[in-house]
Amino acid sequence: MSIWERYIIFTVGIIVQSAGIALVVKSMLGTSPISSLPYVLSLAYPFTLGQTTFAVNMVFLVGQIVLLRRRFNVVQLIQIPVTLVFAMFIDASMAVFSSVVPEWYPSKMAVLLIGASFVSLGVSLQVIAHVLMLAGEAIVLAISQVFHFEFGWVKTAFDCSLVASAAIFSYTELGTIEGIREGTLISALITGSIARFFIRHLSRVDAQGGLVFTPHI
């Protein structure tokens, strides 16, 4: 697979993930785990979800540097402009899906599950592309590599920790818990598993001489 094909896959990944994040928010059953903390921050401060997502991801970038130390490749600093673009896609997706306002509970759950699947697929495509990852996923990969845990399991644990942090911050700063409902818990529990499924089945695609993806995770 050429480097250009990898970057195309990566770009598709971040677009799909941003759409998934917006859909989970629009489900009105909570936010996706990776966006729970940025969402609460956007409620507490005069910033958009995309802007707070960028800020939180920069903290994750610092975490990668601390974890990987000499193994941190300076090319990964490209995460900074890429995360900025990702943040813009999130705000754009929120605008695109502005008319999505499910009222019937089953329809809310359907939007939630579609959104969570999009987030998982986006994450998986970034892993498969193996050129660059968004900071929120790259730190999960860094933890996986440093401590030798499976990516999917680390993803699930990381998402759960973000949700807990968002709940604490929301209660402390807003006096109530916002953006965290049953949908957030469901997303936290299934995103890692769905990501493992996609990685396992998309990591090797060889149809009619097509692409062969071999992520090193």
C-alpha cells in the first residue's frame, strides 16, 4: 500500500469519526466517551465542541511524548494540524446533522448505535492506515505498546476513564452531570469491541489485486 493510499484511508477515518461523534451527541442519549470531557468543557466555557476537542487532544499529545520518550517520532507532531482539521470536521458535522432530532427512544438508540459504529470505524481506519493517528487514539496506541496490552481493551478502559473524568468535572463545575447518559456508557462498552472487529476484518483486504492493510499494533 502506497503512502498516498494510507493518507487517504487516514483522512476518511477522521471524517467518519467526526461524523460519528456528532451523531452520538445528536442521539440525545449522551456523548461518545472520547468527546465526553470536551463536551462538558464546551458547556462550562464559551467554546465549541470542536475547539475543546482540540485542546483536550493536545493534552493527549503531551501524554504520548511522556510515555514514549525517545520512541516518540517527531513526525507525530503533525497531529497538531491534523487535530485542528478534525476539530473543524466535528463542528461541521454538528451543523450538517443539526436537523437530526430524534424524539422516539428507539430512534435515539438507533442514532446512537450508528454514531458509535462510525466512531469505531474511524478509529480502525486510522490504525490500519498506520501513518498517523489523532491524539486521542494515538495515546491509546502508545499505552498499548508501552504496557503490551491489546489496543481494543486499552481503548475501552481509556474511554471509561474519560467518562469518569467528565462526570466529575461536570458535577464540580456545573453542579450537575451533563452529556453523560446511558448512551455514553453503551458507547464506552462497545466502541473498543467494534474497533477490534473492524481492525481484524479490514487489516487484510486483497480483492482482485487490491490493497493489503497490515497495521502494526
